[in-house]
Amino acid sequence: MAALPRLLIRGGRVVNEDRSQLADVLVEDGVVRALGPDLLASGTSTEGLRILDATGKLVLPGGIDTHTHLQFPFMGTQSIDDFYLGTKVKEEMKILTQNKGINSFKMFMAYKDLYMVRDEELYAAFSQCKEIGAIAQVHAENGDLIAEGAKKMLALGITGPEGHELCRPEAVEAEATLRAITIANAVNCPLYVVHVMSKSSAKIIADARREGKVVFGEPIAAGLGTDGTHYWNKEWHHAAHHVMGPPLRPDPSTPDFLMNLLANDDLTTTGTDHCTFNTCQKALGKDDFTKIPNGVNGVEDRMSIIWEKGVHSGKMDENRFVAVTSSNAAKIFNLYPRKGIIAIGSDADIVIWDPKATRTISAKTHHQAVNFNIFEGMVCHGVPLVTISRGKVVYEAGNFNVSAGDGKYIHRKPFAEYVYKRIKQRDQTCIPVPVERLPYKEEVILLKASG
Ligand code: URP
Ligand code: ZN
Ligand code: ZN
Ligand code: ZN
């Protein structure tokens, strides 16, 4: 492979989760080699050096999307956006963790008769995660209640996408969230709740964190950027485009609420759950909402949505933005400080970000295979100008420079400190002990033999 050119990102404001500084960034062999003011003046060689001007711009650690489904076979079809390079592994959790570098497992409490696991299976899976140092993830919705609710809606003649939300209201998500937290806490296993979509579920996570439980909540771009009023849209296709589980919520104050909790560390990371289906795939459920493939887009727009609704709105600063789009994910999934920070020795995954520029999101201009965009028409401040992946400029001035197989799978070690330090501490110090007593010596009744 041809050597990558050396890069000097010059004159920008380097933003990490803990501070921002005016500094140049020197990238060699895919990693950050130097960081500091005016690196050229302090003797950096110009040989084979490409200079990227970042004056007046922000230099951010590359975003980490915690949750996507690419080429995902689901509900009779397959999600339309694909991996350039897919990975398939299907063995025991322990082998996956020890030999394959997988340190998180997602359990579904929804999708009855497909993926749904019950409490005792959750208990067993959480216990195993704890044993091998993985983080347990849950899709928290009560699958039994959804199945009953769906029957009820169909019996009422509600066959359109609004039925999708009506059969799985907030309480269905909140109940499962609390149950998962309770079970995880019973085995002292760290828990990560994927796609937190409702106020009630987010509140349960916030309360649990205040009680000291090791739980993390992941809102997604869809839930932060739009709401469930779309399910009542008169156009069937428009409503169906928004179908995902847990659903977007019809309460229009939900996105703001979730963003406030994200800003205040009640919620921790952001994903997208990117899982896209074209209109003709969604149309599998044209007469029955339970057959509409679940999933929406997000991968391309996550950073802009969070900048617009989080930073531009004044809810969070640029450092918190980096924490929730990159650093926290890197810490939880044990990639930090290789990922999630711009520091000497870190992988050069870097975005040059223009916080003042705006762009309008549209399916007409997006770079995804899917034929619609749930954020259609939204004007966002915060535009990526240049994206660098492991030292290679992969996006610049509207053009991509990527090819199939460019992505790199990274083995993740178990027992991430950020997640497991408190867990281990508790295992050592919070061991229940029996009360010492003198033996009971008085009368004991006799039970009659049964049968
Ligand atoms: O509707 C959704 N969320 N589709 C993707 C699968 C999942 O549950 O994460
Ligand atoms: Zn899910
Ligand atoms: Zn539409
Ligand atoms: Zn998902």
C-alpha cells in the first residue's frame, strides 16, 4: 500500500472533551505525531507534507456512531445501506470476546417470536457478560405487550403506521428499561440501553444513574432530531418512512428533553440505529403496520443534528459535543485513547468542522442508498469540511475518496475501565454477609407429609 502523505492541520481550534486549544496537528502514518502551536515554526519538516488550513474552524475527533444495522436481514427483507466490508461471526459470547475482540452484546426484549428474550435469559446473558467483561446492551421494550397491543389496534381497524406507535406507547419502553436495569443490577453487570426514545425511559435511566447504578443511555439522531407526529401524516409513505422501534414519540417536546439529558450526562452517547429500507420495502406493510420493516436513517446526519439541536441551541458546549459524539463511546467500548481524542499517539480520525456554515438535509443530496431522509428540509449549522480516517483524507470539498474495504475492524478488549472499575470495586466491597446468631433451640412444628 502506498504510504500516506504526512498531513499538517493548521491554525484550527482542537476540541477534545476536556478542553479546546488553538493548535496545529501533525499526522504521520495514520496517527497524531505532534500537537501544538505553530508546528512549522518549531521545526516540523515540510518534506512530503500536505497542509490543510483549518483557520477559523474546529478540529474534532472523528465521530463514533455507537449503533448501526448495515445489510441487516430483518422483517423479511434486508436494510438497504450496506457495509463496504461486512463481518459475520456467530459463536459463543466468550469466544467472541476473547478471540474476536467483541466486548458488547445486544439483547432484544422486543420482537416476540423472533429475537425476544425473557427475564431468566436476560439474567443468564448479563451474568455471562459480567464474567467475560463485556457490556450488556438492551433493546428495551416489552415484547408481549407490543404483540397484544398490535392485535388490539388491528381489531380496531387501525392498519396504518400510527398503529405502530399506539401499540407500543412510552410505558412499554419504560417498563422494559426499568426491568433491564433491575436485572443488570442484580448481577452487578454494566448495562447500556440502546435507542432511548422516550422521556419516561430516559427518566428511568437518569434516576438509576443517580442511585449509582452503572447504566448508560444512548439516544439516537432520529429521536433527537424529529418526533412521532409523522405517524399521523396523511401520506402513507411519509408516515411509514418513520417507522422504527421503539417508535419516535408523538409528544413534540421529546427531542428537546432527550437533548437536555444528554447535555447533563444523564444520557451518555449517541448512535443512529441506522437501518434503512426504501419505500417499496416499507410497503410490505401497506395494509398492516406490523409488517412495515422497522428502521430509519441517521448515519450521515448524526453530527449535524446534534450540533444544531445540542450546541447551536445552547444546550451543550463544543467539548460536551465531542464527549457525546465520540469520547464516551470510545471509553465504554474500550477504544480510548486510541479513538475519541486528538492526542499524540491517537489514530488520526479527525474532522475539520465549520460551526458557522449551514446545510439543508435532503434525500436529493444525501449519499445514502435509501430513497428518503427523515430529516428532510432541516437546516443544520455545523458542516464537516474535511474528514480524515486513520490519516487518510476520505472526504473533502464534497468529494469522497474511499473504496470498498477501507474500513478496519478493531478488536476491543474486555473489562473497559470506564465501565468496569466501579463494578469490580463493588464486587470486592459490597458482599452480603450473614448475621451471626445463636442457634434456635425451641419448638418447630411438624409438617404433614404430602401425597
Ligand atoms: O427499528 C429499528 N430500531 N430497527 C433496527 C433494529 C433494532 O431494533 O435496533
Ligand atoms: Zn433495537
Ligand atoms: Zn415522504
Ligand atoms: Zn438497532
